[in-house]
Amino acid sequence: MKKIISTVCAICALILASSSTTFADNSNFSGPYIGVSGLALGVGVSGKSRSIADDGNSSTGNNEDSVNAGQVALATGFEVGYALPLGSAFLLDIGASYLTGEAKIKHQTEDQSSRGGADGSGDDVSFAVDKVATAYISPTIALSDTSSVYLKWGVSEADVGVTGDITTPGNLGGETLAIGTRIVLDSGLFIRTEAGYTDYNSISANGKGNSIDSTTSYSAKPTIAFGKVSVGMRF
């Protein structure tokens, strides 16, 4: 996360340093910009939980449950970037975004009462994904003086939180792919629409040994699909 936030700060500095630069190509799309975003997120998780018998013998009590879950969540954020003209119709957009809006995935095993606490709730755990930061590049084609289409590739990081008697895994990292359109008015105001997904690496956690035994492990691989609308200003 620190690396992505450093990238955001560097881009902000680039915008301030370049706001007075005049380009030979005076396209409506070129130059620095900043915007605010609203997103709808669809979060899917595939994974498993596994409990090992106290004696470590796989034939005397191993139990493994598959986990497939999903949730829809809303998020807000901001983005900053710089669109570099590469000709009369092509640009390379370099930027970063930061989003906040928690998406929580809850998991309960079918045999919760036998492995949880006295009230049967000890195996009630959840993973929460929040504070997503992305650094990206977007090859862009101008379709007219006011509209363009682009492809986006980026690297993303996100915070992970947990509830329940389990350890907290490290932050998520993954790749983002998206396609979108951008409409820019003569005033510099723009509207961006975008659809894409982020495929994250796997995360894992273990019970802390209170209500969930330390031999119980959880693993998950989240994927986020999103639709995004941004409104901002090109300088």
C-alpha cells in the first residue's frame, strides 16, 4: 500500500509542476487531470477452510470445506493522472486512483457447532477488503474532439481486515484490467465511464486457538468486478 500511495503523491507533484506546460498537440484530452469516482463492486471469493485433527493424523478428523461467496458493495474515491499525446488521435494516460468502501465476505462452516465455541459461533469468520489503491496506464484513442475510448492496465493493492478468532493476513495485491470511455468538454470538465475487474492473489489465515483451533486454516482468492463513473477536470 505504501508503494501505491507514493505513486499517487508523485503524480500529484507532476500535475502541479506541469499545469502551465503548453503542448504542441492541444487536444482536449492531453494534460493533467483530477477527478472523483463512484463505483459498484461485485466481490467474488473462492477458497476453503481446513481443520486438522489434534493428533495430526489425516484419517482421524481432517475436515475441509469449500467456500464460494460473493457480495455487491459501493465505493467512492478519487483519481489523478496525466494524458500524454502521442499524435493527433493517440494518447497514453498514466495515473493512480484510491477507493474506499468495505466489501465483507462471511463464511460459516456447515459443522460449526462441533468445531466452534460453546454457542456454536466460534467458526464464524469474515474477510473485509477496503482501501484499494491502483497505479495504471491507459492507451487511449480519440474518436472525436470530445470523446475517446481506452484500455486500462494497472497494479492494485488493498487492505484486508478480519473478524473472528483468526490471524490477519497481509495486504492484497493484484492486476486490474478495464475498458472505458472519456468525454471532455471545452471547459476541461470530463466524464469517464469504465468497466473492469481486479484479480487478487490468495490470502490465508489460521485460528488463534481461542474459539477456533490453531490447526484450522482459511484461504481465499478474491476477484472484484466493477463499474465506475468519474467526474473531473482537465487542466
